[in-house]
Amino acid sequence: MSKKNLSLSTQQKVRKSLSSRYKKETLFQYFGLSSLSVGIIFLVIFFYSVLSQGFSAFTQTYISLKVDFSDNLVVKNNKIDSIDSNFDAIIRSALRERFPEVNNRRDRRELYKLISIGAVYQLIDHLDMSPGDVGSREILSFPTSSDVDMYVKGNIDRKLDESKRTISNNQMMWIDELVEKGEIKMKFNSALFSNGDSREPELAGIYSALKGSFLMLFITLIVSFPVGIAAAIYLEEFAPKNKISDLIEVNINNLAAVPSIVFGLLGLAVFINWFGIPRSSPLVGGLVLSLLTLPVIIISSRAAITAIPPSIKEAALGVGASHMQVVAHHILPLAFPGMLTGAIIGMSRALGESAPLLMIGMVAFIVDIPSVITDPSSALPVQIYLWADSPERAFAERTSAAIIILLGFLLTMNLLAIYLRKKFERKW
């Protein structure tokens, strides 16, 4: 075979090989784009589902009623006695005055159900702030029950049979009349951010869970951040390279992949059963989440230390600095932005964890707002879990709203990590 024919044969093989390679690369790109598209589609569906269900929870339906403060109030020592005063009777009297045609006892019971039981507490707060209203008639707005709220927001189909609705035909008629005359209005649902948990959906709020989450994150930060940085510096700069340090490194990497519920079991056994820390408290929750975030902080801190050019360390040692001075004055300041970024990412992971908190009793029904780190408390992910398990339709709305708030905090923490990395990052 001549050299010319051999050259042509080689060129044909190369072209065929290149053609096959290009086809495989194109097919791989199509697979990658398809996977990315599917992921984006599911993400859009998730956000649409959560936003469409939870956005309405940020508003609440209120009914305006003319309230008579001349009866059913007991005044002692120029102060209203909230125990002996009949605030329920005041609200019911205002409803009967608004609908004088309702005389049947059964219909009146349905009429009273238009107003939330939380209206009594609102009435007490109003008189505490405005005691001069005693003996007068005032127009006040009261929150409706969750069923009325769902009906006004269009979440209850009025075409269904009365037996399949939580709103009766009479209640629908009264609500339509109030809407027509402008006596029902939608207002910002401040109770969602100022109340604790409640059995009544219209009174349930996230304040207790939100404060509990922040207290836990505070405990997690002050425990895991300094310990994680100290462990990373020791392992990277001072620990001898032997089998023991290798075993420690392997265990740290393995702990980062351990299911979070295992840390909950560890916290239950050590912090509660051994040390006697109160269950359901932000203190024990923060300690458990510290165990969860420590591996993440250690690994990210070590990565930040190894990213520093060796020439900086060698130059400091060359001018007579001790090893400790090199670490304190050069390595730690340069690696701190990366350490801080890893800590924020670890904290954002801890904020969204619920499994370890379930094991230490934070799944309990907590109404009171925690004031110190040893008070019983809940957490935002656990609150979402509890509301998702409730059968009422209004709790599904509040579950989505709590998810939106949680996602907002997670997004904020991740954006903060990106900002800090870009702001303090140094390039060599």
C-alpha cells in the first residue's frame, strides 16, 4: 500500500472517529440540558404551588361591628375586671344588632360562629388601651373564623351541597350581605407574625417558632463556630500527620454525611438523659444542631486554610515569626472569609432541619413565646410539620406561608454567604 493510500485511510478513520465523538458530545449536552430543564420545571411547580397556597395567608378577613360598651362590663377600682366581665356577650349582642331578623336559637349559634374566638382577646386589648370607651358605642373590626376566611378568599365552593361545606347556607347569605355593604374587609394578617401556635387556624402564628429558631441558631453559632475553627486550625497546622489524625479526618468527613436524625438520638442520650437539660428548649436544640454543623464548618475551614498560598507562610517564617504568630496574624485573617462562609452555609442547613428536633421533644404543642433559652419552644421547620399534619383547610394555607418565610430566611443566609465571599475574597 502506498503512502498516499495509507494517508487517506488514516484521514477517513480520524474523520469517522471525530464524527462519532461529536455525536456523543452533542447527545451528552442534550441529556444535560434535559436534566436541567426537568429540574427547573419541578422547581417552578414547587414555588408556584407554595406561593399560590401561602400568599393568601398573609391577609385575614375582618368584620366591622358596632359594639356597645355600656353592658356586660364589670368595673372595679376604676378598672375593667376581665374575669367577671362578659366579653362574649358584648360581641354576640353586636352580631344580633347587626342581624335583628335572626331569632332562631340554632340560627344564632351559626351567626356567632362568624367571629373568631380570638375576638374576645382583641376586645380586652382594646379596652386596656382605650378605657375611656366604656359606656360608649364604637365600630370595631374583629377577625372572622377560619371557615369564613376560607370562604371569602374563594377556597370553599359555594356550589357544593351544604352537607359537604363547612359554611351553611345561612352563613353564606350573611357573609354575602356583609361583603356587599363593605363590612367585611381583608387586612394584613399581623397575628401570623405576633402569635404563637393555636388550635384555631385564624389565631395560629409563627412568632414562638421563629423566636425558638433564632435562639437555637444563636446557641449553634457560639458553640460550633469557635470550636470548628479551632479544630480546623489544629488539624491543618499543628496536628502530627499520623494514623490518629488520619482517623480523625475520616470520621469528620463521615459525620458530614450522617443522617441528621442520628444527631437527635445523640442529643437525647447525652444532653437530656445524661446532663438533664430541659426537653423542647432552644438550649438542647442549639447543642444538637451544633453537632450537626461542626463537620461542615471544620471541612470548609480547612479548605479555606489550604487555599492560602504556602509562600505567605514561608515568608512569615523566614522573617522570624513563630508558628503561632503565622497562624494568628496571617493564616487566620486570610482564611476567615472562607470560614465565615462555611459557617453561614452550615447555619442555613441547621435552620431547615426538623428530624433531630423531633427526637428531643420540640414537636410538642407550644403556645407561649420563649423568653430564655431553657423555656419550652418550637422551631420553624417543626411548626411546618405540625401544621401540615392538621386537617383544617386553613392550616394548609398557613403551612405554605411558613414555608415561604423559611425559604426567605434560607435564601437570605445563602445570599449573605455569597456576598461575604465576594467582598472579602482575596486572589493571588
